Amino acid sequence: MALSGAPGCRAGERGPRWRRPWKLLALGLLSASSVLAAAPGAGAMSREEKRRLGSQVLEMFDHAYSNYMEHAYPADELMPLTCRGRVRGQEPSRGDVDDALGKFSLTLIDTLDTLVVLNKTKEFEEAVKKVIKDVNLDNDIVVSVFETNIRVLGGLLGGHSVAIMLKEKGEYMQWYNGELLHMAKELGYKLLPAFNTTSGLPYPRVNLKFGVRHPEARTGTETDTCTACAGTLILEFAALSRFTGTSIFEEYARKALDFIWEKRQRSSNLVGVTINIHTGDWVRKDSGVGAGIDSYYEYLLKAYVLLGDDSFLERFNTHYDAIMRYISQPPLLLDVHIHKPMLNARTWMDSLLAFFPGLQVLKGDIRPAIETHEMLYQVIKKHNFLPEAFTTDFRVHWAQHPLRPEFAESTYFLYKATGDPYYLEVGKTLIENLNKYARVPCGFAAMKDVRTGSHEDRMDSFFLAEMFKYLYLLFADKEDMIFDIEDYIFTTEAHLLPLWLSTTNQTISKKNISTEYTELDDSNFDWTCPNTQILFPNDPMFAQSIREPLKNVVDKSCPRGISRAEESLGSGPKPPLRARDFMASNPEHLEILKKMGVSLIHLKDGRVQLVQHAVQAASSLDAEDGLRFMQEMIELSSQQQKEQQLPPRAVQIVSHPFFGRVVLTAGPAQFGMDLSKHKAGTRGFVATIKPYNGCSEITNPEAVKEKIALMQRGQCMFAEKARNIQKAGAIGGIVIDDNEGSSSDTAPLFQMAGDGKNTDDITIPMLFLFNKEGNIILDAIREYEAVEVLLSDKAKDRATIFKDLEMENMDQKSSENDSHKPNSKEAPSESQDAGAVSEEPDGGGESSAVGDPDPLSPASADSASVSRADEDPHSPGPAEASAPEPACTPEDSQPQEQNTQTESNSKAHWDSKVQPMESILADWNEDIEAFEMMEKDEL
């Protein structure tokens, strides 16, 4: 939401509860900015650098938007790896993710007001005309009520808001007559059937044409919805009512919010993740600020700002008090049980909670916002992006990253609140990472795995709607904008709603139903404007002093948050022992285990086994704590066992015109070269073998020699294919799935197992690609003939690729010169490895896993030998667990220097295969204009 200067409210002044709600958020930005910017050594970014970065954001947006319009429109979203539109029903289903797609040109509608924020008024006018002319909202398709509300209804309302603003200015949109608002009203009526429940909570899905519970609707049987799904409607629905004068939309959204408030857990004032839409019973009783709940809290505060209803602020303050009491464990935000809020519900955090520091800025609670944001930034610096979920010791839990904008949102708000140039540097890092790791020729691709750098053929509409909006605003000065952003509030999708709606068409009575349940410390929630002289008490280094202790929180420590025992300074009962804190060598911990009825058994192999007998516990409460401890230990043990599985690998196309921009997620093999121990990977041109299945002697060895062989899955064991191509002289192999349409987007990654025999004779790397990813390489061969790829454990940045190409070119020239010298030394042996550079392993013992031979028919033999990487080979019983290894190892806490031993002639045989550097640069110059704003050092 935009921060207002709040005329009429002096910082720190106590007064009556405001009827002009935008006054709430006056943070005295000018005074804060001037204090910090003037600080000696503060490292303020120059105006020229800010302008350069702002221009770079515009170029990045143009790259994404123009590719969507050229290759995808009128489809809902762009598939940036295959350069085509994603049309629901024509691509393999991705489950609930596809519920956002309604065949209504989602990305264009979601991007409308972004065009105006980025000063692209001509493009905005053209886009509005396309939406009015082309978009159909009467499709027979089932969509998410939540996603359609925030993206499509919000997009139409945001577009209408800026359209009428531009029309008033007199230069653009003079023809506009509220067409987007008419479409928004039509869509609003199509969403209303979802609210046909006794509770007032909407069904999670609705058919745009037939509504809910209609014979042809194919929806209406659901019983549950998430709290955010039902509680993130009030801004869009109220704005629609205020714009049109039709009160029914705001009434329905208020009723849903009222019901959730009434059903909160009264002793903790927390809400669960999932609720039954008919009974109001909590289905999932864990509570946090991330996925499933996040925007419910956001909309309570922003509903007060937009609508001026005190009850929304009181509800938000009540929940916020509970969040800071139970969920916040600085710098962590951990889910808890709503009935037992002192017990954490899980040991990992999801990336959606990255919005919360921004919300805390709007609340005026700056210190915890700075702490959590800094923790998240340290995770990003480690992985380049924020993983979808990560553990309390900052390991990857879910490795995807769909280019979410929440962290950029919080960065923008913290910069606006503090004026600290540090957050400009954070934004610069985000820009560099997007260009370096996510940019592809047809847009920006989501990360399939942040550990390997592999891509997913996905560019969600929110990337254009939010990411570029926040990044541009971060670097823009007031004079760079064609309108005052402070006159608007941001929805959760960053759509703009004008603050003047607070006094327009107020048809809803403001009944305060929350006061009787609210017991708050008034000193913690003053009805005042937060005073930046208090937030930053004459100390320009205030924000830095909060961040400094967290600088090494990810790499060099295992933070567990501040214990509640420490917070209470010893008062009250001691919190129960957590599985992640347990140490078998700690006598106090052993005594606690005994009290909980948990026995510790030392096994012969050195492991520790835990067994619980509830009858031996000191009390029923201790027995309950023991059961929870065992469940946590099982989860940790299971997670560690999964981590022992081989991680995914990467296939990176490095030849023209890709130059490393396309990275494909590949499944590893349990035999052959271990790419994790050969950091340089194996690089070479690809060649299709004959026979294509690779199950007999290769008949075109001259085409395969010193290249990476492509073959089809099926008809024999994976190991047999590897032996055949290795015999033919291949330096690596890629097996492409024969199951038409299979994709890493929808199928779990798996490993290629051996054949039950000794596979030490296989020395080349082997990787597996699903059909869709394999076809990307095959299509590239058809178009460009010579396609070079890099097989590695993790994608290389493109600066390294260019450097390698240059070195190869220099080696080639040097070799040619040496060949003309009369006393030149003898050429290196032909038997040397042509495709890989060997390095010493990172450390740790070598592990191998060999699958048993499968008795199935030959046609499916290799399929049967696949072991999925995400399967847990053993899961302990509910009362038995093996204690996991300590969460932090020396490798985790102290980055080790790598001692590399490179073979002197590892690239000797690349010379005849690699284009000369002059040729590569000549090809590259064709695209130089499109990329001149990015990676100048690299170019």
C-alpha cells in the first residue's frame, strides 16, 4: 500500500479514532529519509545509479511483457521456455495452480495498472482496448474464487482506477467510458454464487458460466477453504460496491470476514489455515503468517485504511498481538497450534511470509520487520532466490521459486519507511539475480530448483503485476511518476484502489462486533501516527544496528529464535523440549525425555533410537509432550533421509542463441560420473544415436564420439544404454522420456537406478529428461543443428560460460601456433577425458545406491528401475524414531575452500567443436540491443 503524508496528523500526536483512514500510515518519510541519507558512511546510492536501475527495470518489464503479447496473448500466461501461451486444457494439468486460469487473458488484465505505474500510458491505452474487445468472462470453466478476485477483478478495478485518473488529466483515455468497471461488475456477479452457503464463506471454486452446484458447473461439492481464500475479498468487493453503488458485493465480503472473526480460537486469538465452509470448524488447526492465512491479516488492516471502519483495525490489532506473542520468534516466524500456541506446528517456513515485514511497516512496527527481512535476504544471498519453503536452519525444504514478489514488496516498504540506502542495494541484488538466473529468450522462467538453477516453463501473471511495480517504485523519485502513488492503496496483488473510495457510496453500517473480545495493551497499539523520531531516535544507523547481528545467521549459525523462557526471564512454566533442540549428550535433555516417557537406546552402528511408552510418563501432560516430541523427531529423521537422496541435476543449453539462459531440470543416475564431485560438469555438443533406444551397439559412432548422446527411454536398462554409448565414444548421455507430454512441472523427479550389477565400469555422466524438457533440446537441434549443453549439478552463471568460451578460443589459437613450431611438444594423449574437468570432492564419504533388476518385460525394464528422489525409503513408526544428525555440520556453518585439481588437457577435444569467439560474438551482436541494459560486465 502506498504510504501517505497524512495531512492533519502530526507524528506522535494522540487523538480520536480517525475517520480519514489514510492518516494511520504517516511515517514521516521525509524526515526519516533525510536523517539516514545524510549519515556519514551510509553508502547512499547516487541519483544516476538509481536512474540506471530504474531504466533496467523498465527494460526487463518490456522483455517479459512484449514476449507475452507476441507469443502468448490471448492465452492466460506465457510459457517462456517453449515460447507459447498456456491454455488450460491444452497442457498437462498442474492441479490447483491451474485454477487461476480462466481463458480471460489473465496476464494482460493483471498487468494493466503496472503499465501506468511504469509510465507506459500508450501501451496501457492499447491494452485496455484489447481487454474490452477480446476478453470473454462467460467461459464454461471452473476457477478459483480467490485468484480470480485478486488477479482479474482486482486487475479490472486497478485498470479502471488509473484510466479515470488519466482521463481527468486530459491527455490519454479521453474515449474511456467505464468499460473496465462494467466488466468488473459482470465478473463480480459471476463470483456471487460461490457465497451461497449458510456461513457466508464462499466455495473455493466457481464456474464462470454455470456458477456453483449446477449440474453442469462441475463444482460445489467442496467443504473446505483456506482462511486467506475467504478473507481476502473485502478490498476488491468493497471497491466494486463503492465504484458502482451496488452494495451487495461489500455485504458478502464483510459477512465472510465476520464469520472468520467469530470462529477464531478465543484463548489464543489465532485462526487456522483451513476452515469448513458449512460448519465453521477448523480443518487445519495450525496458524502462521504464510500460505493459507497471509492476506487475511493484510486485508484487515487495509480494509480499515480504505473503508474507515474501526472494527477492522481492532481485529487486526488483536491478531497482531497474538502473532507477536506466539508465532514471532525473531527473526523467524513459525507456525503454531491454535489451541496450544506455545507448541510449534512445523519446523519450516514458506516463502509467502516474506510479505509480513511490509505489513509490519504499515503497522508501524519497524524493528521486527527489519529483523525478518534481513533473515530472508540472507537466505536469498545463499540460494539466489527464496525457496518455496526452508527449514529453521535455512536448508531448502521445497526448492521451487515461481518468481514471487513478496520479498520485493517488503523491501520497497522498508525503504519508504527508513530511507536506508541499504534497501536499494537489496533491490539491485534482486534485479541482478533475475537477469542472471531467470531471464530466458522469451521472458523470465520460474526456478524449478534453486539449488541447481533449473527452470520451469512458467511465468505467472503476478510477476508482471507486482514484481516490476515494486522494483520500479523502489528506485523512482516522485518526479518520475505521472501521478501521486500516495493517493492509492495496494491490494495483495498490488492493484491500485483510490483512497477517496472511503467516502464514496457508504451504504454499509459500521457495526463494531469486536470490542467485547479485545483485551489489548493500549500502549502497544496507540491510535496515533508512528513517529519516526522515536523509530529512529537520532541514530541514522538504527536499521543497520538491527540487521548487523543477523548478517551471518544463515551461513555460520543455527538460529532457533529467542526462546520463550528467555523472553519471560524465567517466569512461568518452562517450554517443552523441541526435537530440533535435542542433544543426546545433554543430561538435562535426557532427564526431560525420561519425564515424557521416552527411552533412549544406543544402537551398535552408533545411531540413537528413541521409543516412547506413554504409561511411563510422569503425567498425562508430559505424555502428550512426549508424543509431540516423537512426531517432530520422526519428521526431522524423515527429512534427513530424503536429503540423502541424490539431488536433481541441470542440463544447460550454452550454445547460440541460448548462452546458458535455458536450464532444464534433470534426474540423476545412481551410476556413472558423480557431477556433484566434478564442479565443472561435462560440456559438449549433443548428437542423436542410432538406434534411438540405445539398447544395442551404436551404429553411428562417428556422430557420437566426443559428444553427449541423446537417446529414448525404454526397451532396456538405463545402465545398458550407458555402456553402449560409452563404448561408442560418447562423453555423456541424456535419456529422454518416451511418455508423450511428461514434464518436470507435473511429475516428481526420480533417479535412474542401475541394473543390479556392478556399474563401476560406467564412467560418463547420465541424466534423465522428461519428454517436454527433452523436446526443447530436440527442437533446438532442428532449428540450429549444432547445440551445445552443459551437464552439471548446478547451472553455471553466464559470465562463467563466456569466460570458458574465451579460454577455449585462446587455447585453440595457442594450439594452432604450437603446431607450426619446429620443436613443438607432443600433443596430449587421446585417451584423456574430453568432457569433464575433475575436482576433489567437497568432503563427506562417497555413497552409492544400486537398484535391483526388475523382472518386468523388456519394454518397461528401465522404467521399473527408477527410484523416485522424493520417496522416503523408511518411515519410523509413530512411537519410534531415529535421532537425526545435528542440524548444523561444519560444512553448513563454515564455507569450505575448494582445492581443485584440473586436468591439464580436459578441454583438448573441444577445439574442433566450439565456434570461434569472433563468430559467437557476431551472433550475439544480433541480440545486443535487447540485452544491453543487463549484465554489462558480462558482455
